[in-house]
Amino acid sequence: MMLMQAGYEPIAIRHDAGSTYAGRLEQWQAYGNPVPLACMVADCVVWEQDRIGKIVSDIRRGHPSPDTPEVYVNSVFTHCSRIIP
């Protein structure tokens, strides 16, 4: 919610990344280390912003972009997912 209030698009962490998310959440809650979870959220924000940038760029060039650009299909952002607000 804080990210959306700051003007960012909504993000979602993929269901199949649940164990990764849970482990990073545990690191923060049990050991006071928020860095792994913050990095995961930051990756998803970057993924979403890049996706939007590609769509805008393609529209400006007159080439509509698919909802899931090919560049992200095999990307390092495997724990990110597009959501519809």
C-alpha cells in the first residue's frame, strides 16, 4: 500500500515463489533482517516499472506491446507477477 501511495503500480509476488517469500519474511520477523524481503519487493517494483516503460516505448513507436513482454519470460524476476488492480 505504501508503494501505491507513492505512485507505484501494484505488484504481486507469484504464488510459486511462496517459499522464497516466506523465508525472506521469516528473516525479517525472526532475525530482524529486512534486506532479503526488501530486495524481493524492490525486484518486483523494478520489473513492473520496466514492463510499463516497454509498453509506453512500444506505443510511442506504434508497436503495441503484449501484456507480458518476451524479455521478461525468462528473466531473473521469477518471483514477480503482473496483477490487475
